Amino acid sequence: MNNKIAGRLISKLGFWVLVLTAIVLVSFPLLWMALSSLKPSVELFKTPPAFFPRNPSLVWYGKAFTDSTVLRYFINSLIVAVSTMIIDSVFGTMGAYSLTRFKYRGRKLIIAAVLSAYCIPPIMLMTPLYRIIAGLGLNSSYLGVIIGHVCVTFPFCIWILISFFKRVPKEIEEAALMDGASAFKTFYRIVLPLCVPGILSTGIMAFILSWNEYLLSSVLVSSDTMKTLTVGLANYISSTEIDWGTIMALGTATTIPIIILFTAIQKYFVEGLTAGAVKG
Amino acid sequence: MQGRNIKAIDNLRKGSYSKRQLLGILFIAPTVLFLAVFILYPVLYNICLSFTNAKLMKSTTSFVGLENYKKLFTSTVFPKYLWNTVTWTVFSVIGQLLLGFGFALLINRKNMRFGTAFRSFLLIPYVVPAVALALVTKWILNGDYGIASTWLQSLGLIDHRQSLLAMPGTAMTVLIIINIWRSYPFPMLIYWAALKGIDKGLYEAAYVDGAGRFQTFLHITIPYLKEPTIVLAVLRIIWTATYFDLIWMVTGGGPAGSTTHLPIMIYQASFGTFQTGYASAISVILGMLLFICVAFYVKNSVTSED
């Protein structure tokens, strides 16, 4: 009897030790970035470093956000990410609805094409896309970067959206059609409202992917004022004198809004992903 | 069955039948157009470029046949970079699947206090910008002030002012670990969904028959996870073998080419030495190596679609 209780206690203790280890491992890099960004120079470059800042200060943030190029990077990233989000949501919704609710020739082929596109990574699109965008005269323009970002996010979005549309019961639509509603009205009035959480969370996911995108942004933009945040940040590190404090502050400022957005939608995202992305 | 119902209703209202179809076609048109112009065309264009001597800034190109491929296969660094790609991919994928599975077991525990919060927390690395992760990695491993480096130095494991990222023997290992950190959430979610899908009655029946926890794990849980594992591995192999950002921003392929994999090689050919044709040839070869994976994934997903 005693043995059983002891065994359960050990198992419970072991479980919480594992949970704690996981928390430490996952949070360490992010925590260290945030803590470093709050340390003034004296503490930042002390060896060995102390874990927590003794005199936390926002001096690096002040330095970063009074720099007009940094503000420009933020605005560029915002414009590109919001545009990508809107394009992906609107056309993704239309495409996903069509693929789940209509029967026409070539439907399966299009689904296969969407999935294949999902598997084509940015590194393989980089070289031809650079030439195409430059050929269109869109180098260093918002439109050029947005096209690039739509290329790498759209297939993913449509794939997740399909899983949301699939869960709308067909009977509801049939009832509407029976009552004489037109096909478009059925979609607009009945199906769309039911899918708003799914579409919204997919759109935010597109925003996050676009905000984080680095490779195509770096290739499709050559002028400094049109750079996105990720590219601007990455350039800081290759400069000869690395300003670690500012870099940590900018890294933290880039990451925090994304974590907040993701936490807000992750419930829907988890539903969509586990239902659609990988089916064994 | 339900599809037939809709069809029946449509046939009932003959007038709207073609109209309804029209909406479906209208809705899919932008997707098809987009896929054709910005995915299919670049892929085909890339293949064409690989047979030319195209340069980044030059507009005149001429056909050179298999010259770029010959150059690649006779290149002395290609075998090494290919091997780096394999090492990077295999260990990253195995690592993220194992860690994802372990975390899935943790969050699958019923009635766990703060269970939902813990799950949300574990998902965070999925969205952390690669650039932020790369920068903090460089900071943690900075030879002069990095917390991990100073610690390793004080233990005498590495030389004074040395960093794991500056040593050819360890840089790749560090990158793989960081990559596992950022990519386990996806496998975790998939495994978690699969675990939830296992019929609880199976476990109860096994316990009644006197099976222990380990036995049920071995004979019920593991077989159930075989299929998700295969699909996950295939998908992650594609993503990892072609993943560029992290390595580029942390080591740039160095030191001494020890972390250069094929994506870095493509980038350097394209934007380092401006040999567009050569870069295209490398990406065609990388694409061919991964084609079997893509074909398997697409076929598998489309089949389970209906």
C-alpha cells in the first residue's frame, strides 16, 4: 500500500520536474533576450553576466525607437504584413469555399497543386521570383515584397481554411438553397458568418508569417528605406560594430507583438491545423 | 451522400444549377491564376534558367546545355555541402519529432493544472521570428560576453574568447539544437491530436488483461502513431532540407563552410557570385532530391481528402 502511494508520488514529482524543465528550456532564449534588452551597458558587458538586470532601464529601447530608419522598418513590415493578410484571407476564403463545396472538373488537381505549392520553399522561388519581380519593375516596392509573401503564405492559408469550411454542416446550406437563396447569398449570409473565427485566425497567421519572413524580403528589396524589420534587424548583426543592447531591444520588440497575436488565435489555429494539415 | 443531396437540390431548381457552378469556378479562379503565375511559372522558369548562363544583372543569356550541372557535379565542395544538408536535415527532423512527441505526452495528461496555459506556452517557438532567435543565439554564444560561452570557458571546455559558433566541429550541432527548439511545436500538435484520437477503451481492455503501462504504450500508442510519424517526417524533411534563414543569419555557412548546406549554396551562387544559371541548377537538384517526399505527401493528403 505504502509502495503504491510512494510510486504515485514519484510519478507525479517526475511529471512536474519534466514540465519545469520544458518551461526553462523553451523560455530561456526569449527570457534572455528580454532581460538583456533591459540591462544598461555596464551590466550587459559584465563577465560573468548576472541573470537579472540590477538597474533595469529602457535606454536601448529609447535609442532604437528614436532612430528614424527603425521606425520606417516597422511601418514597412506592418504595411506588407497587413496587405498579405488581406489578400490571403479574401482569396483564400473564396478558393477554400470553392474547393470544399463545389464539384467541377480539375478540382482534385487544384487541391494537389495547392499542396505542392505548400511544399515549395522560398529558397527555390527566390532566383526566378527575383527576376520576375525585377522584370516587372517592382524591385524595392511594397507590391513586389507583398507578391513574394503571398507566394509563401497563400498555399498554407488555403489549406487551413479548407479544414474550417469542411466543418460547416452541409445541411445548413441545403436548407438555405431550398428556401430559394442564391448560391452567393448562401455563402455570404450563412457560411461566411460561421467561419469568421477560422478566417480571422488564418489571416492573423498570414500576418505572423509575413512579419517573420526574411529570405524573399531581403532579396526583393535593395533600397534601405524599403527594407522590412527582419531584414533591417539582420543587417545590424553584420555591421562591424555590433550594438548588442539595441539589437536585443529590437528583437524583443519584434517578437512580443507576434507572441501576443498568436496567443490570441492559437485555439482556432490548433483546431485548424490538427484537423487539416496532417492526416495519418 | 451529402454531395449527392446538394446535387439533387440543384437539379430540382434547374435554373440555378449552372449558376451555382459558376460561383464555384469564379471563386477558384484567383487561386488558379495565382498558382499558375507565381508558383508554376517560376518553377518552370527556374528549370529553364538552369540550362543557361544567366547572370544576376545581365539581361542577355544564352543556352549552355548541361554546363551548370557539370560544374556542380565536378565541384569539389558539392559532396561536402550535400553531406551537411543530410546531417542538418536528419538530426533536425529526428530531434524535433522526438521532442514534439515527448511534449505531446506531457500536454496529453488529463486534468493537469494550468494544462491549457502550458500547451499555449509550448507553442510559442512556432512563431518566434527566426531573426530574433538567430540574434539571441549569437548573443548567448558570443565569445566575449555570451552567457553560455563564458560558462563553458570557466569550465575549461572551450578556450578563452572562443565560441561554439566559431569552431567547425560544433557550429552545426549548435544550429541543429536551435532548429529543434524552433520547430518542435508542429510535431507536438500533430502527435497530441493523434494521441487524443486513440480509443481509451483499448487501454482499459489492456489493463484488465493485466498489461502494464509500458506494454500498453508499446503495443497500443506506438502503432497508432506510425502513420502520423511518416507523414510528419516527410513534411519536415522537405521544410528542413530547404530551410535557409536560421543558418544564414547565425553562421552564414561558416566557419570554413562547415554549416553550408544546399540552400546557402544556392543563395551564394545567386547573390554572392551572381551566377543565376548555376544557382538554378543547384535548386533543381535539391528539388529533385525532395521530389519523392513531395509526391508522397501530396498523394497521401489528397487521397485522405475524400
